[in-house]
Amino acid sequence: MSQSSVIGAGTVVRGNVEGDGSLEIFGRVEGDVNMGGDVVVGEAGAVRGNVSGEKISVQGAVQGDLRGADAVLLERGAKVVGDLSAPRIGIANGALVRGTVRTEGEPALSANKRGGAAVLKPAAFAAKPVAKTEPRYAPPPRLDDGDEDDDQDDDDADEPQAVMLPPARPREKEPERRPPPPVLPSLGKGAKAKKKKYRE
């Protein structure tokens, strides 16, 4: 059984802390914590550095990354500024985290462990053939040409008749409409305009 170390309340450790056993921090540590066992940061505890261990449980404040070999648990009231990485991560209501959360160490799920369901490829879309229908045109109205031969008209009544339309004429460009030039009074040669005298 590995031994457990305790950093009591009011104790300040400046430097890295390493060991094979477990560690409980109720004071303050300014440095990295690297333990082979569990690490517990109490409610009044504070760590300014990276923390690594088997299972990390935080109730206080940590400014650094947390890396757990088994799990990282943040209890109510915990304040962590840093990244979390472990196979299992738990964050309770009231815990604050500013950083990335990454679960790692778990083997990737294979196709057999997903329930044995084979991955099905989407079937290629096959469009159904559509029967082609020829457009139907209404026969043009018959024009009475005034012939008196009704027998020939009756025979041709069943056959559609084509109506020839005259070719469309290109539209001529309309000339631009301009207002007429203004009309100016003209004076004859040698004529001088009369000046009006106003009486003052």
C-alpha cells in the first residue's frame, strides 16, 4: 500500500512535487505536481502548475493542465484554468472550467463493438423510366374557301390541315422624334428695331 502525503492548510510549497504515492493538498503549491497515485486538491487548496496523477479530484483552484491516468473529477466549487485530459472526466454542477476537455486513453470503437451492424453503403439512385408522350396539337380552324364541292371537304375533314402564316417582317426602327426648332422673328435688311421710350 502506497503512502499518502498531505500539504496542510497554510503551507506554501514553491517548486515541483513528485512521488509514487497519493497526495492531498489543502495548502498552496506553486509548481508542477506529478504523483503516481491519486491527487486531491481540497476546498481551500490551490495549485499553480500542471497536475498529473492516477485519479485527480479537485475542490479548490488549479491554474494549469490536469492529466489523469484514470480519471479527472471536478467537484462543486472547483475552479480550473487549463486543459483536462483523462479516459474519464466528470464535472459537477457549480464547477468552472476554462480550457479544452479531452478524453483519451480509451481504445477506439471498432465495427464489431458497435453492435455488429455492418456499415451499409447508400444505394445508387436509379431513376424510373418515363414514357414519352408526343405533344398533342389542336387542329387549326378550317377556312371556308367557298368551293361547292362538299364531298371533298368531308374527306379532308379528318386530316389536320396546316395553315401557312406569312413570314414575320422585321420591325423597323422608328425615327427619333425631336421638337421643332424655335421660331425667331426676323428683321429685314436695314431695318432697325424700334426702341420704346418709357415716360418717367
